[in-house]
Amino acid sequence: MLSTLSRKMLMCLTGLFLSFFLLIHFLGNLQLFLPQEQAHLQFNVYSHFLSGNIVIKIVSYVLYASIILHAIDGLIITLKNKKSGGIYQSDKRGRASKWASRNMGILGTLLLIFLVIHFQNFWYIYKFGNPPLDENGNKDLYILVVTVFKEWWYVIIYVLSMVALCYHLIHGIYSAVRTLGLFHPKFIKWFKTIGIAYSIIISVGFALMPIYVFFTAN
């Protein structure tokens, strides 16, 4: 059995890895904002490269494991906190992080549901379905993205999920700083500011992608 400290450290490490993956995923998906013809071919080339790269495949397995461990640990810690009165409830911190800390269980559940929907719509169909091929012979993930993002209800789910992600990241990064022992008066304000900025930029950037595709793609 893992101790509470070990679980928090595991949450911290998996969370930081997932945050780093979000950044890489975000940078790759910025191609969706390119002119449509360029975005179409370039995004598919990028997706084909990722699917055939052995290093990326290894990283993807680490990603899946991190998601599962992060979710399970989050559930266990949340249940223990509720039973004991909760460190989240008594923690004194910024308003956004304080609100997020009291609702991490709900935010995490919403994000997990979103991930299941997201994986089913993109990863599963790309890997195991029969998507069309583009003119270069690559699986046409771009067309799949456009098809899904043209559904107004999915755009709403996506945007609301990014709001949940923003709050989740604000609290998660703040907690990771504390868990790693970097909670020092000289640096905490900088870490907090950087964490909030990162959370907002990543979440708003992702939220704008389906909105942009919905209104601009043919």
C-alpha cells in the first residue's frame, strides 16, 4: 500500500508529465489554425509521423499509464480527504486554486469523461477504424477532426471541458510546487503566476481550436 505522501508524489509526477504532454499536443495542434489546404496535408503528415515513430509509441504507453494512475490516485486521495475532513477544504490559497481544490474530484471526473469521448472520436477511429486517405496516402485525420468539430454539441462539450482543465491545472501545478518542496516565499509568487498563465494559455488555446474549425472549415 502506498502512503499518502507517496500517492501525492505519484500524483505530482504523473500530473507534471501530463501537463508537459498537453504542451506538446497543443503545439502540434496549432497547425489547425493554418490555411485550410495547408493545415489539411500538414496535419496529416504530422499525425502519420507520430503514429509510426517508435519513440512516440513508447511515450504514448507512458501517457496511458499516467492517465490511469493519475485518475486512480486522484480518486483515492479525494475519498480520503472527504473522510478526514480534507486538506483541500482547509487549505488557504488563491481564489481560483482554492475553489478548484474543493472540487478536484468533480473536475477530474469531468475531464476523465471528456478523455473517453475524445479518445473514442479521434484516437480509436484513427487506430482501429477506416478513415479515408488524403492525396499523399496518409490517414485523413484532418477530415475526421473537421467532421467532429462541425458538431455544435461537441464544440460546447470541448469548450466546457477546457474550462474544467484550466481550473484543474491551476490547482494541480500549485500543488505540485508544494509537493516538490519548492514552496518558498521568494519563488512561490513566480511559480503561481507562471502556473496560472500556462493553465489559461493551454486551455484557451485548445478551446479556440474547435471554435475556429466550426466557423471556418468547409
